[in-house]
Amino acid sequence: MAMGSRLADKVCLITGAGSGIGQASARLFAREGAQVVVADVNLEAARATVEEVTMAGGESVAEEVDVTDQAQTVLLAERVARRFGRIDVLFNNAGIAGVGDVLETEPDLFDRVMRVNVRGVYLMSRAVVPHMIKQQSGCIINMSSCIADVGLARRVSYAASKGAVLAMTRSMQVDLAQHGVRVNALLPGTILTPFVERYLEESYSDPQEGMAAIRKRQLSNELGRPEDVAGAALFLASDESKFMMASGLIIDGGVTGAR
């Protein structure tokens, strides 16, 4: 596989990189010359991603982290900085989904979604930012969603979390611009990840019927692939996007454009 240089010599930490968008991003970042830290709450999944990256000729290491645990995030950032000497890119990709309207969504589910999707971004950023301030450079990419801009039925907890991530991204950028750190967000539409496949199996008696319903939301009439979002993440991680700050990059197959 041909190797590129868009992230040459950059140290990139990706959370939730054991599957889906995080895994696709780890493969692509490594292919473009980055040294990738594949972090996931499931260490075996992280190791499987590293094996794929290594077989393709890239450089990566696996790390286990629960992004909701402050001590774990701090220790991870310290290990990465000690091993590589710097942290150039933090991709806060780890997250979970919650399905249900305001009555269906139990408080425990709402709290769990907010804890992973919002607290996780906050804690991981809080752990990494001191290292970026020290080096006076860095790039943070936060995983929001197009749901932060449009209404979608039965996604109360998920919408709340992704709206919060987008708002936090903008606030963080105002604070960190003076230190040479860029902060942007990705706003994907429905992406065909293992989670979506499980959702279709569990929520519809006929998964194909569910797939058809989701496709109707897309102007593209197709679901996105993890690689579609990984390509956008690569752009934000690279110096090509050096003039992008506090922005939300939409990759949704036309969902927001149709509203």
C-alpha cells in the first residue's frame, strides 16, 4: 500500500479507534505518515486495529482507556507524551448512541450518553491540552453529529450530547487559539458502522426496512462509510486545514441540506 505524507511525523491520539470511524481513521492517518495511538475501552479491539495498521506498513500502538475516567485520561496523555515526546493531534472519536424520545429515555441512559460523549471529550481534551500548550501547537478534532444542526426523532440524549460537543468545541477554540492549538468538530450523518448494523438488527423486525427508512433521510440515498468520515478527519488533522478554527465540518450525505 502506497504511503503518503500529509501527517508525516505527527503523533495522533484517536479514541474509540477499535472499530468504525476510529479504526478507519487510524488506518488512514498511519498511511499518511502519522504515528498513531489507537485508544479504546476494549484493548483487544485496539490491538486488532494496530495489527491492521502494522500489516499495511504503518506505525501504531494500542492503549486502553475509559474516557469517562479522569485518572485514566491523564495517565494516557502522559504515557503518549513520554513515549513520543509530543501529541500533535487528538481525535475525540469515542462515543455511544442513545435511542428514545424524552419520555422513552430513562435518566440513567441520558446520563450515560452525556457522560461518554460530553464528559469523555472534556476529560480527554483536559488531559492532552497541557502538552499542546507546552509545545505551542496542536489540533483537536471532536466528534459531533449533524444532529446538532437538525432535529431527528427519538434521539433526545444523543442530540443533547452532540450539540454540547459542538458548543464546547467553539468555546475551547477561543481559549486555545493563543497557544497555537486548533479545535474543530466533525458532523457526520448516519454512517454504516458496527453500531448502526446492531441498531438495525435490534430495532427492526426487517433490518432492510430500517435501512430503507434511514436512506430516505440522505440526499445521497446511501449511508456513509467510516472511510468517508476518516477522510474529513485527515483533512482537519493535516496542515491543509490550518485556517479552520471552531468549525463544524458536515459529512452527512445531504441530511442537513434537505432540511
